[in-house]
Amino acid sequence: EEVTESDDEDNLSSVLHQRAKMPWRACGKYLSAAGILLLPLLVLSQLLKHTVMVAIDYCLALWTESAISSRIELEIRNCSDCTVYNDFDHSPYSKVFSILCCLGIVLCLVTSIAVEWTGLKVTKKLHSSLLNKIILAPMRFFETTPLGSILNRFSADCNTIDQHIPATLECLSRSTLLCVSALAVISYVTPMFLIALVPLAIMCYFIQKYFRNNCTTTLTFYKILFIILSRDLQQLDDSTQLPLLSHFSETVEGLTTIRAF
């Protein structure tokens, strides 16, 4: 019994050590499973959506600036006739603004469909690949690998791939494109910002790297501690199910022997 418990602890520690590392190869395999056509469609829809969002903001700013400039020009000329201001032609701006809003709604719908479609296709492909490798695996694989680990791959891990990764991927791409579009607009409006952009980027990189390695402030410490603990708790939850699932499977397999006695 002591040997069995020590083996279980060694298996659990090895699983925790393996799951603590997230290689870039796994991310590349997940993205490559989306296919040649679906992944570019997802990226293109995100780019077009954020381009239209920037165009909507620019059109609204241009519309407001034109109306305010017209009003200021009338005040400079000491014109008290308000009908001249009311005759300001809003129709070109309103038409363009309406078209851009409709296009933005359509692109948001296309992006959502592309994200869900990508997640569904990746899930089916990875599940089929995992099932084929398990079925075609040699007998030594089942002798050295706990059955709970195999069941956990088909339950908890597949559930994470199904529900959490597509939404996280969409959130990551949206946040990245929002930052890039904001930097692009600021650089276009204020070209002098480009001079300070590179030093600021380098400074931000080293600051976040420093605070990730050395948490000196209490707030940053608790934020990073929460992220690390939540990740470790998820890994512990997944990994501690292995002995339980293995025990259940061994009990089910030994029901005939138990009933015989």
C-alpha cells in the first residue's frame, strides 16, 4: 500500500509539473487545427470590424467638427439668422454614419460566428485526433498511464477547449486590436507620439517584467498572486481527479471479483 501511495504521489507530481508549462507548440497546434481558410477568415473579420469601429468614431468626430465649425463661422460673422445654421446639410454625414453602423453590426455578427465556428472545428479535430491516438496506442501506454488521466483529458480538458478557449481567444484578439487601433489613431493625429512610442514600449515591458518577478507593491502582489493561485487551483483540481477516477474505474472493473466473494 505504501508503494502504491508513493507511486500515486509521483504520478500526481509529474502531472502537475507537466501541466504547469504551456508550450507555444500547443498554441500553434490549436490555431493550425482551425484550417487554412477559417483562421484567416477569423483574423480578417476582426481586422475589418475594428477598422469599421475606428471609421465610425472618425466619421462622428468629423460630423461634429463640421457642425461646430459652421456655428463658429456664423458667430464670427455676427449672423443672427439661425435658419442658416439649421440649413447645415447633415444628410451626407448621417448616411455615411448609418452605413458604417450597419456594416459594423454585420461584421460583429460575422466575427461571432467565425469564433464559434473556429472553436467547434478545432474541438472536433482535436477530439478525433486524441481518440485515434488513444485507440491506436500500444498496451504499454495503458499500463504506464493512469486511467484517470485519460478520462480527464476527455472530460475536463475537452470542456476547457469547448467553452473557455474560443471566448478567451476572441477577447485576446479584440483587446490587441483595440490597443493597436488606438495607437494608430493617436499616431495619425499626433505624429510626435511616434518619437515617444518606442521608449514607452520598452519602459512598459521592463516595468511589467520587474513587477512579475519582484512584487514590491501590495496591490500588484495580490493581483499577480490571484492569477497564479487561480491557475494552480485549476491545475490541482484537474490533477487530483486522476486518483479518484482511477479508483472508480478499478472498482468497476473488479465488481465481478467483489460479487464472487
